[in-house]
Amino acid sequence: MCFEPGLEIFEKHWNNGNKWMIHLITKSHRVLFHLPVLTRMQHMVQLEFSIMDDSDAFMRSFEFFTPSIQKRLDTIRTLSDAGIFVRTMAIPFVGDRHDANVLRDLTFAHGARAFKERGLNYFDWPEF
């Protein structure tokens, strides 16, 4: 999949006065294939990186084939170092407030600039 043609359309409209922000949500390090265009368009791009927990073992029970947490953190660092705004999206988040703070601090230490979490509202987590 190639983002560039679609992103360049937004860039063209931005330059013509339509100041739309682009929010890309991903779990994958493969977004780095598009780093040059994302860097060029950093003034209008926010990348939202999905991480549901800080444990690979736990995460694997829900997300079988997604990149490891470390690979996601490394990707956040690379994007952040390139000047791209990165928000961590812990949705759905499993755990309590302390766990959310640990994940937030971990992603902030890797360059994320915002954190949003929403828990599993309809489940008793220990039973889940």
C-alpha cells in the first residue's frame, strides 16, 4: 500500500487553503516506508500509534501477527525524531490507571507527545 498519492492530494489542498489535519492510525513499523513524505508533511500529519498493553506476552493473546511493542516504540522514536507528532492510542486498554500511566510514560520516553486511552467499559477485567 502506498500513502504518497493520497497524502499528496491533502498537501495540494493544504497549499490551496484547506488546512485539514491528517490522522493516521497504525500498529505497524511499516509506516516508516513513508517517512520522507510524512516528514515533508509533518505540519499537517499526526500519527496515532496503537498499543494496548506494555507486555508482549499479553498482547500476543489478542494481536497475533502485529509488531512487537519494542518495534512499535522504536518506530515512535524514529517518527518523533523526524519531527512528526505521535500520539499513543491505548484503545482498547486493558488494565488500571497505574498500568495506563506506565504505558504513557514508556511511550513518552520514546518520543510520543500525547496519550489517549479507553478501557474495556463493559467487562470486569479480571474475569475477561
